[in-house]
Amino acid sequence: MAAADTQLPPTYKGMVYDNPGTLSLKMDKELKMPEPGPGEVLIHLSHSGVCHSDLSVMLNGWRFLPAPTPAGQVGGHEGVGKVVKLGAGADVHCKVGDRVGVKWVSSACGSCGACMADHEGVCFNSKISGYYTPGTFQEYTLGPANYVTPIPEGLESAAAAPFLCGGVTVYAALKKSGTRPGQWVAILGAGGGLGHLGVQMAARGMGLRVVGIDHSSKKQLATDSGAEHFFGIDQEQNMAEAVQGVTGGLGVHAVINVTASNKAYEGAMDLLRFGGRLMCVGIPEGDMVPVGHAYPPLMVAKETSIQGVAVGSRKDAIETLDMAARGVVKMHYNVKKMEDLPQIFQDMQDGKLMGRTVLEL
């Protein structure tokens, strides 16, 4: 039997995609209060991060997705709030009042081939928050009690929210890159939302030497975050030569591309030294394009490789939030109201955002 500690309203508000395929949202103040089923918790959300993936889903920009986004979809996948109601059996994992987070993969089965092989980010039976599952741009949402992420004490909810996708994904990419303390990593998009987190994690949490690459207007944030060197894409004529010039003429051990730019991918392989690895995090929109300059003869000659990273695991999320709670990584973010979301998406589309934006719900 479900347990609750408060009288809940019958309806609440949220932002919905009213015309997917276009930048169009509306406030719906009559969303029906859901009831947590067995093993589920009802969460009263206080904050939600805004991710570029949300924009791509709303615009139907990712051609590889199996179906277009439906009208009426509530987006968002970086939510933080408190558990206000428990479904049957959920008390094994959570209690009313716990502060928890909702991630991009809002639910993974734990028993499919991918999950059993420690690839829960590509679980065959996963549910995706904000894509055919109600997301976090709303005041209440449901989540599986065994999969929501505990938020550490001392970490503000607004600061915690963007770590649940952007933070954990770039952290997973750095871990999977195989780089070791003292080695070089180039982060493409170093002054953006994911990028400035990746720079801090790499430089301050993992002992890596960081080359930041982004538009020159993002230099301050990237260097403040710990980039040892920075190169502006609008200033360097030959990025490979610039990077080799500060890495002993060899290039970096890993490139982490967090941008959604095919052009960034095109030049990424040229930045690698022998044995280097390109980590693909950002997903370009539109028609799918192969990674440029990924020539098999050169990859064989230099023993380089390419790897994709979808999202991190539950363990990665807990480790990422712990790093934030200890002050190793600090989120550069702005807090806005839920009704500001259309303008936030417009600024995101225009490339005007620095750091991350968080909605106060």
C-alpha cells in the first residue's frame, strides 16, 4: 500500500512540447497527479537542468531515434526533488523526504545483456526521461525507487541537477578514455555546460593535463575551470599544429568531444597521438555523418581508436555527485523560472549560453 506524508494536489504544472519539430512549448497547469506503482516513488521536483539533448528531442533533430517526439511530451532529464509518496515495496530503497535525482535513463532493467555487461546506459529495456516518459520540466514525476540517485547532503539542489546528465556523462567519458594522471586530454567545447565540468574533473579530480578548445569567448570559463592551454576555434588556422605545439609535438592521449558539431568531429582525430582515443559524447543533429579524418590506414599506423559514450551508470552518477559535494567540481550555472524555458532553448540554439541553466520549478 502506498505511503504519503502530505496531502497532494490533484493537478500541477509543467512545460510540454506542444508542436514537436519546432521550438514551441506551453505551460500546462492541469497535469494529473500520478500514483506511484509497486517499486516506484513520487518525487516533488524543485529543480531541473536544461540540456542540449532536450532541445534535440523537442526539435526531432536526432534522426537515429526510433520515433518522433509526441505532442504533449514533458521534457527534461536532470531533475532533483524530494520523495513525497512511496509505492508498494519502495521503502526498501527510499523513504519519504529523501532528496533524489532523475537521470536521462530514468529506469534500467538490470537484467538484459547490456545491463549484465555493465552497459546500463544502453539498456535494452530502458525508459528515457523526457522522451516517451514524462520528464522533469514539471513539479512532480515518478521514478523507480531502486534507480533514482541519492543527492549528497551539502550539495544544493540547483547545483546538483546538471550533474545528473551533463556531469555524469562527461565523467564516464573521461573514465572510459583510459587516460592516467599526467597525460593530456583535449576537451572540445571546453567552455560549455558539459565542457567546463569535464575540464574540472580532468584537471582537479583526475590529475590530467587539459587542452581546452572552444570559441574564444569561452576562454575565461575554460581556463578558470583548469585548462592548462586554450585554443579558440575562431582564431587557430591549424588546430592540430597548435595542440601538438603544447604536447611535445605528439598530440593528446584522448579527445573528449562534448559538442554537437560534425565539424568538431572532423578534426578530432588529427589531435591524437599514437594510441590515442576519441571519445564521442556530443550527438550532431540532422543526417548522420561519419567521423571525418578517421582513415583506417592512419588509425592502424597510430593505433588510435574511437569510442561512443551514451551516459554513465548509477555508480558513475554517485561518484560524480560526491566529487561535486566535496567541492572538487563547481557548477557554473544560472537559475531561471520554468516559464523562461522557451527563451533558454532559443539562446541554446543560438549558441549564447555559457555554463548550464537550471529551472526552479
